Amino acid sequence: MSYANERRIAELAIQRACILAERVYNSQVKGTITKDDKSPVTIADFGAQALIISSITHAFPEDPIVGEEDSNDLRADKSKRDLVWGLVKDTLDATKDLTGELGDIKDDEEMLAVIDKGTHQGGSVGRIWALDPIDGTAGFLRGGQYAVCLGLMVDGKVQVGALGCPNLPVDPEEPEGKKGILLSAVRGEGATMRPLSTPSAQGDPISMSSTTDFSKARFCEGVETAHSSHREQASIAKSLGITAPSIRMDSQAKYASISRGVGEIYLRLPVSMSYEEKIWDHAAGSLIVEEAGGVVTDIYGNELGFGQGRTLKTNKGVVAALRALHPTVLKAVQKELKVFKL
């Protein structure tokens, strides 16, 4: 089955949401709220979720969506609701050329209702979209990396993925040069990348680094110690003979980086065996890495199970690496953590 239209809509929806996200990123007002799980959420999270869900429901009205946010905080705070609606309306006005394909939102009440369409519980049957409107909110707030992420799962398997990474350089050889990239993939058709600033451009094929010498390899990991075990990851890198310092960044920008050859390995080892990874944190990025020549599993070597609900409840941790390196990396991970394939 062809997913060309789904890929195009996903790319355009990400493109439109990134316009809003960048405006908030460059402003002094982020409208930060602390959720019950102590994680931050900003007006950009709400605005991006509204724009993307509106786009998906316009193009594919029967498709449910698993989104990270809901509108409860905005309903309780009119000032923040007004801020978000102002951002959404301005972005819609600035992208009127996309209204035919992505639809519109008529007022703030409709915006709240659209945000709440992301409350689907997921599952293993049919088409379900997984959305993280601002992945890496902590990085977004500190001026680091973040990503806008969207994936389509069909019968529990990711078939389409798109990532917008506004702060990654277009040319990795020029880290201080032009920034903003959009990556996408369809299962079996490879992964592509293009600048965020050229919405009509055809993406160029990307592939992972061909480096198989661990002494020349680099690995990516998260910034937040609450999400990934830096000590164990450093020990694994040493055991593999990796001498380069880790590349630390927030969000699925790590998947984006290794998929285009900036790093060969991404480790996200569990800080707690009771923690369940969220499907929206991995759906798009894992597919893009796989289509760029990599393998993505949990610490047991199992595929990530996107059909279990809103979380990867049957998986622990993430090990992503070039296909040729993955078996050795996985073995090192299992030895360090003293775990074995279940």
C-alpha cells in the first residue's frame, strides 16, 4: 500500500507546527505549566498539537490520534488559552496556502476540542497516529534541541514518520550555519531530509554513517538524567572502545542525528524498570532510523511494540545503531545491565 499522501500531510502538518514553535522559541513568553508528572508544557505544545491534529483530522477524518497533551490547563486559564489561540490563528493566517490540504480552526473553542482529540488510548488494530507536539520541552525552554514528531501506525506497526528539528543544522559540517530540517520516512521506501525553510522541496535520501570501527564511533544520549542512565551508557561506550564524548541532546533529534550519519549509536537505557516509554517519543524517529539503515530494539533485543496502548509497556529502554553494529552494542548493553533476551 502506498502512503504517499499520508507522508505529504505529515510533512506539511509538521512544517506548519514548526512555524508556531519557532515563534514561541524566539519569544520571551513560553507560558510554561508544570504537569502532574512534574514535566513542563508550554503554549507551543498546545498550539502545535492543535495545528497537527486539525491537519490530520481534516485529511483523514476517521483516523484516531494519540497525543501527549489535553486542554484541561487551557480551559482553567483563560490568559494562556488566549495566548495559544493567538499563536494558532496567526500561524493559520500565515499558511493560508495550506488550508485546502490541512484545514482550518475557526475559534478557540474549536481549538480546545481539537486538542482533546489526542486522547485515544492506542492499540494494535487499524490506523492510529502518534503525536508529540514539542518533544524535548526542557530543551526547548533552555534553548537546546527539540522536535515536532508525528507517526502513523497501522495494526501496531509504524508505517509513516515525520520529524521537524528546527535547531539542527541543515549541513552537519556547518553547525553554526543555517538551521532547521524536516525528516520523513515510509516503511520500505527509505528516509529523506530537507530544510524546514523549503516546504515544496523534494527531500534528499539520507543514510546512517558507514563507520563500523567502534574507536571512531560516536553515540547520542539524552541530556536529562531522569530519562536515561548516563553512568551505564558511559560504561558501555568504554567497553566498546568508543573514545569520543557522547553527543547529548534532547528529544527525537537524537534519532534524526544518527539517521543522517551524525553519530552511529543512540542509547536510552532505563533509569527505572517500572518506567514505560511513551509511543509518541519513539514512533517517528525509530522508523526514520530503520529506513536509513539502522536497527532499533529495546535492551532485550525486542522490536518496539507500538500496538500496546499509549506506552511501550512490553519494552525497556532503547538501543538504536547501524545494522552492522547493533548486535555488538546490544550484547554490551545486556552485559552491563545483566539482562538477557526474554
